[in-house]
Amino acid sequence: MVAMPAVEGPLGRDGLLQAFLELDTPPGYKAELVEGEIVVTPPPDGEHETAFSLLNRQFMRKAEAEFDLSGNKGLIVPTGRFIPDGTVSPVGHFLNAGSWADASGVLLVFEVTSTSPHRDREQKRRGYAAAGIPCYLLVDRSAGMVTLFTAPEGEDYTEKEPVPFGKPIDLPAPFSFTLDTAPLR
């Protein structure tokens, strides 16, 4: 992951957003605007993709209702433009959305950490809470933990449930299933 200085001189908020939206990244890379900083991330490694697949399968097979699970959907949150590893929403929620969509109506987002997990642990967690996304699931590979953050209030979540890889974690309604984290070990 490469953090780039957002500007050489003062562009202002609108100028920074415009520069970000015009950014041309190499194929497979993703660019995000996180609290005023442009962050470019390389394609994920195999462990990251395996963790994504594990979560995807469980949401599709075990959830009590049907949902759409989008990989890498651009979301507009109060603190920037984030691309979660996974976005769970009602079926058809993003049907007419562009590359960047308002986070309203999103039910859960998840991140699988990479080599620089601090953004997922702090900045992105706060941004998702500020957007009012009810659940944030963090798969923290370097810590060997899965943490479910719920009850967003202001700029953070008021409840969190961390479990080590291998221990199950119950997901609340509307998902209402127990997530098996054993394959993450």
C-alpha cells in the first residue's frame, strides 16, 4: 500500500477530490481517499482473496435473507471515498449506482487487512461508523482476530466483539448466522 501526499500545494477540499477522481491507477490497483490522503493499494495476495471467499460463501449460504455482496464497491462516506473489501446490501441496492455510491442502506462492510492494517483498524472503522453502516467486520490477519463492530454512534462504533481466528462469531439480524472463522487460521 502506498500513501501519497495528497497535493504539492493547497488545492482545497474540492480540488483534492477532483484530483482523486481523475487519478489513473494501474490495472488491479485501487485508490481511496482516506481522511484527506490518497491511498493506492496493489492487488490483494492469495491469503486475502481466500479470506474474502470464505466470508462471501458464508454470507450467501448461511444468512437468513438474501443479500448482495459486492467486492470493491466504491462508497462515499463522511471522511472520504472508501472501497471496502466486501459490502453487504439489500438485493439490487446498487443497481443504478455509479462507481461511487452513497453508503446509505449498506448493512455491513468488511475489510481483510493487508501489510498496513492501521487504516482498516482506525480510519476506515471511523468512516464507516460516521456513514451509519450498522456493522463493520474486520478480519485482522496480523493480529489473528476477527472483530465485529456494531451500533455506530457519531464517528465510531459503540460495541465490538473480538474473537481469535478459530472461534465462531455470531452475526446479528438481518444476517442471523454464526460465522466460522476456523479456516482463517
